[in-house]
Amino acid sequence: MAAFLYRVGRLAFRRRWYVALVWAAVLAAVGLGALKAPGASDEEFGMPGIESQRAFDLMEERFPGATADGATARVVFVAPGGEKVTAAGNRRAVEKAVAELADGTQVASAADPFRARAVSEDGTTAYATVTYEVGAADLTDASRDQLERAVDGARDAGLTVETGGDATDGGAGAGGPAEVIGIAVAAVVLLITFGSLAAAGLPLLTAVIGVGVSMATILALSDALGLSATTGTLAMMLGLAVGIDYALFVVSRYREERTGGRTPREAVGLAVGTAGSAVVFAGLTVVIALAGLSVVGIPMLTRMGLAAAGAVVVAVLVALTLVPAFLGFWPEAVLPRRARRSGRAGESTENNMGTRWARFVLRRPLPVLLLGVVGLGALAVPVTGLQLGMPGDEAKPVSSTERRAYDALAEGFGPGFNGPLTVVVDARGADDAQGATETVSRRIAATEGVVSVSPARFNEAGDTAVFQVVPATAPTDGKTEELVGTIRGERPGTESATGATFEVTGTTAVNIDISGKVQDALVPYLVVVVGLAIVLLLVVFRSLLVPLKAALGFLLSVLASLGAVVVVFQQGHGAGVLGVEQTGPIMSLMPIFLVGIVFGLAMDYEVFLVSRMREAYVHGERPGRAVTSGFRHSARVVVAAALIMIAVFAGFVGESESMIKMIGFGLATAVLLDAFVVRMAIVPAVLALLGDKAWWLPAWLDRILPRVDVEGEALTRRSGPDTAPAGAAGLETART
């Protein structure tokens, strides 16, 4: 592996113009394909195998056209204090607003609340449902402005008016302020780390090129592969993250080899042969984690994972080919300014901060290990009370009209009104379809926790009916989940009595089913991803204990970060500091996202840090000194990479959406704990305690595993003579 990549690096350096032109041609080709491709459509969220999905599919089959994807807006009218919306003046204002809403060019219907019986019992609140002919993404600015004008007119009449529904959501695609902030922080960290504008800019430039190729490819293939605008979000985030990281490690190793007096071309070859080998295996672990998302069984999540995995593969290829080519264009510019002025290729790192920290840990490994494990374990304790759900408008800030509309409906119609259950009755097997449906409806209405049941609506064939059930509790309340379980649990008795079967769906039921399926899939996902990664790390490090230690450390950091998310977003401790106004269940997909993304980044840091220790050990250093050597060469770069990731993810904490805050906080916390507690403290402590045993491998396993030479042992023989002459002249030699 190392010898092959050594040749790749030298070839890319020598043929740098060809390499640059090939990448430019690839970017132009996929960019042209993206421009010609039809716009990505909204992705249809589906989860095969859950009851709510089966019920939805049955509705589409028996009620064709009834589940159209047109956007909806729910306009909530609240009368001033002491008044009712049914009062003459207020009623006229509501009816005028509804009439204006109905005149919209894209509006299919606007229901009058007084005719649709959409007025609360106390008469203080009413709502009108506006249905559009197109989806939310296709609504024009004129339609949104018309909705705002109608709302403002009712407000001018003295009513409190708020709006909810997907028609009020302007949508958001990949890219935005968070990515810009992340790139800016990355530039500052790289500049401090390298002390050179060229060295700081090169990883950013190559990462942006890699992301450009990946995103253009996703857009070009969106129609053929059924990808949506949201599919590229994860690909952009991870492509940018690992693209910077991988280029950072190659450039850092290049500078280190120049410190040893290597010529530019030889230094590039050695950098790609050693650091590039680590990049390949680190990239493979990320790809395994992302491709493993298919285990969950959510098609959208599978496509997101595979698209992001493709972006990681592109980042690896860029690091192995385009980075050495660019180093060929600017072999001296990436060196520190003092090195260029003095004519020396670099500076000694014999007693840097990484060395001093490693020696500190080696002197007291047991206390460091115990402190790290106990601290992470304490942070992980809240995970035992984890509640999963899919937060909706109730999790949005109070300043948003969607949240105020949600609160007004809950106050006027009850907390369960915002999350009604939809019951689909299949009466094809019943002698009397209408009678069977009435029996099902009556039994469900008698269930404790049900406030009301709407009249059943039959299809044209008269063999299938749909009605809504309003719970007494909010959609994210644990009692609502128990109610859904109770209704489904009573189904066998109802079916035997009526001959008809029924299934429960609706947004609330879908969220409950998704949470259950994600929880069931989490353990198999962990087993598959961690198992494959352990096998890969066995090949890389040729050690039995190092991969196990890496996997256990990752589990500690993920559980601790998930515990921190529970403390803030579920229990509410410190929520005000982050601007979280409403606590509740953790987003159902959060654990899966956290495991997949953080596992890949954690293994990056593990491979880059420990591979340098393994390299030193293979070349004859004692275990303790090998740990020190690994930190001397890699600690600063790993810290820089972690700080970049933390800054990128923490930027999302400033967003207004609670779910975005949650994802940003969880990922930033996970990287912080994994990089600085697990990799920088627990890893050296464990290796110090194990000594030579850390690198032990049974003889039979040693014979089975393939040898890939990540340490570059085969390169030590060929790299000796190709060094640069001392002094300023050495900096100008061997550019070709």
C-alpha cells in the first residue's frame, strides 16, 4: 500500500499539470450535468415495514388522489381578550381573510371555519385550512405574499392571527451561514497551525474542489437515482470536513519530510505513501459507517448515507492526487515563513506541546485513564432516560408564528388536537362495511385517553373508511404513545367481532413508529459498523487490543455526547444558554446520525494518531517512546482537525431551529470528547499500561491478515539518498 501510494504521489507531483487538468475536466463535466439535470424534487419520506406506512399505502390505493402532495397552511384566529371569534365584527374579519386566501392563484381550497365547525367550544379560537395545488417547494413568492397580506388584514381588525403548516416553511438547502462560518474558522486554525497562507489555503481549496465535484455529481444524478435536495446536506458537511482533514494530514507530513532534508518530490512521495495510507483506511472507516446506515431500513437515510460515502471517496482521491499536484506547483510556499527566509526546510518538533503532553500521560497513565473513563461514564448516565420522538412546531422558538399557532390551537382545542391519529378501516372482509366501521369507531372512542372521533369517510367502493381520533395529550407526550399501543392492542378483538381490520397512521403515529424502528435498528447498526471497522483496524495496526480499545473509546464518547444532548434538550439543564425554549424528546434519527458521523471522524483521529505510534514502534522504538513520537508528529494536526470540526458543528447551535441546534450541539460535543478525552488522553494511557502487549497479535491471525504496510516500512530503504542539499539552495531543487 505505502509503496504504491508513494509512486502515486511522485507521479502526481511530476505530472501536476495533467492531474490538475483532469480534475478540472471532471468538475466541468459533472457541473455541466448538474446544470442540465432537472431540479431535484422533494423526497418522499417512507419507511417500509411499519404500520403507519402500511396504512398510508392503503389510503393511496383505496382513496386515489386523496393523499396529494399539495402544501397546506393552517391560519389560526384568536379573538381579543373577553371576546369571541363568533362576534359579528370578528366573524366578518375572519370571513374576509378566508375569502382573500381562497383567491390565490395556487390555492385549491380555503375552508371557512364557521362552516367547517373549526371553532373552539369557548368560541375564542378558530382556524382555516388552506390547501394549495402545488407542494411547498413550488409555492411562488406571490402566493406566500398573498397569505401574509390576508393575515395582516385580519390582524389590523384586532384579531391575533398565526399561521402553521408546510406552506409557511421557506425550506433550506445545503449551504448557508454555518458552512461559511466553518470555512472561516478552519482558515484561522490552519493559518495558526501552519504559519503559512499557502499551507492554510491548500487544504481549503482542495476540500472545496472535492465538495464541488461531489455536490455536482449528486445534482446530476438526482433524477436518475431519485435523490432529493436534502440528500446532499450530509454529503456537503462531511465532504468538507474530511476533505480539509485529509489534505491537512498530507500537507503536514510533507512539511515534516522537508524538515528532514527531503527534496520536494521525494517529500511528496513519502507524505502520500505514509499519511496517504492512513487517509485511505480512515476514509474506509467513514464509508463503512455511512453505508451502514442502510441497516436502519429508511430509504431516504440510505440514500443520504451512500451519497455522503461517495463524497468521502472523492475527498480521499483528492488528497492522494490533487494535493500532491498542488504541492508540485508551490513546493516552498507551504513551508513556514521562517523556514523560507532562513533556507532551512523546517523546524524541530522534538519538545513541542504534543511531546510534553504525552510525557505527562506516560508518567501517570492510571489516574488519567480513570479520570477520563469515569468522566465520560458520568456524562453517559442520562442516556438511560432517553426518549425519542420527532419534534414539530412545539419545538420551534416562541418568536415564530408556527409555534404561536401550535400553542393557540392547543389552548383552544386541547393538546392532542395538534397531533390527531388517522384510523384506516379495511372492511372488505366484513358483511356490513358501514356497521363494522361504526363498531370500530365506537370502541376506539371508548378508549381512555381519546377526546373525540370524527365521522368516518368512505371511499367510492364503500369498503374502506377513514376517520380521525384526537388524543387527550400532546403528540410528543408519552401517554399518546401508550394510547396508540392500546388501540393497536385491542385490534384482534375488534377484528374478530366485526370482520374488518384497521390500522393507525397520521403524523403522530408515524413519528412513534419511526422512533421504535430506529431504536430497534441502533444495536444492529452498531454491531455491523463497529465490527467491520475492528476488522479494518486489525489489518491497519496488526494488533488485537488497539482496535478493541478504539471501538470502546468511540462508544464511550458517543454515549457521553448523547447524554449531554439529553441533559440539555430533554431535561432542560442549560437550555437557556443555548436558546432552547422548549424541551422534549430527542429527534428519532439523532442517535443514528451521531453514531454514523462521529464514528467516521473518531476513526480518522485514531488512525492518524496511532498510525504514527505504530510507525515508530515498527521502526524499533520502545512502546513509551513510540507513543511520544506519535504525539510529537501528529498531536498538533489532530487538535487542529478537531477544532475545525467543532467550529463547523458548533456554528449550527446558533440556528433558530431546535432540531438544528440539537444536531450541531451533539456533533460538536462528540468530537470534543472523542478527540480531547478519548484520543488525546485515554488512548496514550491505555497504550502506556499495555506496553508491548498493545501490539500483540496471535500468530495464526498474523498469518491470515493481509499486509498493507501503512507504516511505510518499505519506503525507508528508497528514501535515504534522495534528500535536499542544505541551505537555501536546497529549497530550490528537485521541483520537477
